[in-house]
Amino acid sequence: MQTKTLTIEEFKATRRAPKRVEDSKPPENFWEYVSAIPPEDFGVFDCRAGEVTHVYRMGDEYEHVLINSQFQGVAMVVVVDLTTAHIYGHYLLDLNPPGTEVPTGAPN
């Protein structure tokens, strides 16, 4: 399966009036896509547990599905294009302040 790593510009372009939703229904191949994301796109972060606690709808165009990492404030965001019901791409979102160090003992 082909994946697409979004640039910061592409990711930001999908962000419009975010609203947290509980009724999201991901595309059939969602977890297949997540499994196909290259390991280097995760850096030192581990999202393999597949824990999704937040989904944000961006108007009628996109949904951002956040797959938590082992550290607070970092998640792999899978962007779903609602107009085509396909995955647009993914982006590693780090909400921690710039310069925040990865905790000791994190895998390299």
C-alpha cells in the first residue's frame, strides 16, 4: 500500500474549524494504511498500540484521526479525505514546546 507523508503546509491546509467527533467511521483500509507507514516517519515515537482517543472533523472535507504515541503530546495523525472516503496522508504531530527532549529510555 502506498502512503503519503504530508508536509507541514499540506497538513495545515487540511485544518479548518476542528470539531471533536465521536461518530467517525474510518475507511476500510485504515489500519492497513497505518501498518504501511514507514518506520522512519515515526522517528523515536511508537504508535503501534493503535490507541485512538481523538478524531477531529475539519468542516466537511477532512478528518484527523490521532493515533497516540507512548509520550503525551505526540501522535501520528492520519488525514481522511471525507469527499472521497480515502486516506489523504499522515503527519507526525508533536504538540510539545520546541526543544522538548525525548524522555530517557526512549527507543532510538
